[in-house]
Amino acid sequence: MNESVWSPMKLSLYRSFWICAFLSNLGTWIQDVAASWVMTHLNTSPLVISLLAFSTNLPVLFLSIPAGFVADLGHRRRILLFAQGLMFVAAGLLAYLVWQEKITELSLLALALTMGIGFAMTNPAFQSVLTDLVPHPMQQQAVLVYYMGINITRVLGPTVGGGLLSAFGPSTAFLVNSISFLGLICFFWIWPVKEERAETKKKITLTEEDWKPLFSLHNLKLWVEIFFVTFCASSMWALYPTRGRVEMALNSWQYGSLLGCFGLGACVSAFLSEKIMQPHRTNNSLAGSYIVYALGILLLGLAPNFAVLCLAMFLCGTGWLVLSTLMNMSSRQITGKSHLKATMLGVFLAVFYAGMAIGSVSWGAVARLGQTSWALVIAAVALALIGFAKGLRARV
């Protein structure tokens, strides 16, 4: 079929996907605010609060690689429908338990774990969907537009979440998130990709060249770096609820604004992405993002007031977008001609969230044994050292 004939149909399909994904991401950020808010009311221990991030990230460690491999066999649509449905039910149950005032630390963590399972199953297949929705010459632009939408939700979601908490309570925030999954469920239900494709893909013979990128020495060094960076970076996600809600006694609007500032910092990085994320500057850009993020963590730990907390979250958002995007791009590029592209994304996600999960509970334990500020300062110093070391290597 001539590209000029089917391009409008493809673009219409992409537009529908973008809108549904935008609403789903918006709901996820709204829930992130509500979940941490509820946990700080149930328990003020930094370790217990950090388990919320741990529970959400842990499933990615174990499920992303098998989910990516199954997606490579052609079962993306089935995986996406099941995972989105699972998260829809979990968010709805959270809304009900909070509304009935029956939520406990254990049930909140269990449902966060369920949401993490859905995310782990979705992400490798979800990220590969974009390549099927637009003509090949437009794929890079389509990815940029998609991530622009994510960055917008990083600003709007926490702000809306804080408003919903103030006006209607956390149960409404969870309900909104549950409803936000319906768009993607409907999209994948009618997505014109036949499951028969799986039969074709199963005939592909996997060779040593397909598996080699997963285990080469160069890539193992990349996995180690990603793990230690995300281990340090997880301190922010694990401890900002304790700093903001427990230690600084922020109200619901201020608390939601923290993640809003994080999203604003991510938007600034996205706006400057053409200069920051040039391929020949990848190592320098990563080193700089580590240092900026480390400065944000340091300020988060030492902040005397709400304004400095906002600045800290802004810096964290600025560094986070660059480091997470460039790590993702590096993992995509090393697949070469391998048929296991979704599997490689699964490996990247497993390593990335292994650092996040293990780091979250580790920094929570450090904060409980000492102080939240100490844990954040230690994480900041460690991440800054990694950034300086990488910067020096890039100059050699």
C-alpha cells in the first residue's frame, strides 16, 4: 500500500493512542501523590513509607525480561490488555478501601505491588508499540511527541492530585486513576494488529547473534552503571514523602506541588533536549545529569523550608529526565539487528528498577537508623562521585 494512502490512518491511530496514554499517565501521577499521602497517615516510619516505592518497583526486576520476550514472540496485545486490566482493578480497589476507611499499610503495599506487576508486564510491549503506529520516517518525531506528553503529565498530574486530595480526599484520586486506564484498554481492544502475527514471529530462529548483546562485557558495564545510579537516585523517591509530609508538615496542595516541580524540571530538560541529548555528547550529558540530580537530593535533605524543597525537586526532575532517557536510548541502540528488542528493553528495565527497588528500602533503613537528611546527603555524595568519575572518563 502506498504510504500516502495509509499515513492519515496511521496518524489518526497514533493520535488516539497518544490521548489514551496521556490520560493514563496523568492518572498514574495523581495516584503517586495520593498513595504516598495515605501511607504517611498510616505510618510515619521512613522505612515503612519507603516500602511503597519498593513494592511498586520490585515486580519490574522479575517480570520485565519475560514480558519483553513474550512480546517479541508477538503477544503484545494480549499482554497489554491483561496488564492494563489488572491495574484498572487494583486502582479501583484502592479507591474503595480508602473510601470505606478500611485501608491498611499491608493492603496499600499489596495493591502497590499489584500495580507494579501490571507496569512490569506493560512497559516492554508498550514502548515497542510506537514503531507500529506511524510510518518509519516519522517514528523519531512520534517518540518525541509521546515523551512530551509524559512530561506535561509530570507537571499536571501531581498538581491535580494535590487539588483532588484537598477537595475530595484520596479515594477520588485513586478512582480517577482507575478510570484513566479505560482509554488504553479500549484502544488495545480495537487495535488493528492481528494476533496471528505471533505465529509468524514464532518461526524466527533465534541465533547466538540475537542473544549476544544481552551479555557482552560492554553492556554488562552499562548495566552496572545503571544499577548504582538508580540505587542512589531512588533515595529521592523513597524519602521525599517523609521530608515533605512528616518532617515539613506540608498541606495537600504543597505536597502535590513537590512532584509538580519535579515535572517542571523534566519539562525544562525536554525543551533543551536537542542540545543536551546529542549522540556524541551522551557520556557528558549523563555525567552532568547525575551531578544535577545529586544536587537536588542534597537540597532535599538539607532544605529548611517549602521553597527550597521545590527547588530541590525541580533539580531532581531536570536530571532525572536526562539520565532515564539517555539510559533507555543506550539500551535500545545496543540491540543492533537482534530480534530480541523488547527483551533488551526488559533487561534495561530489570536493572533500572532493581536499583530503584533495592535502593528504596535501603535508604529507608538508613533513614530509620539515623535521619532522613543523612540518608539523602549520603546518596547525593555517592551519585555526585559517579557523575564526576564518568565526566573524567569522557574527557580522556
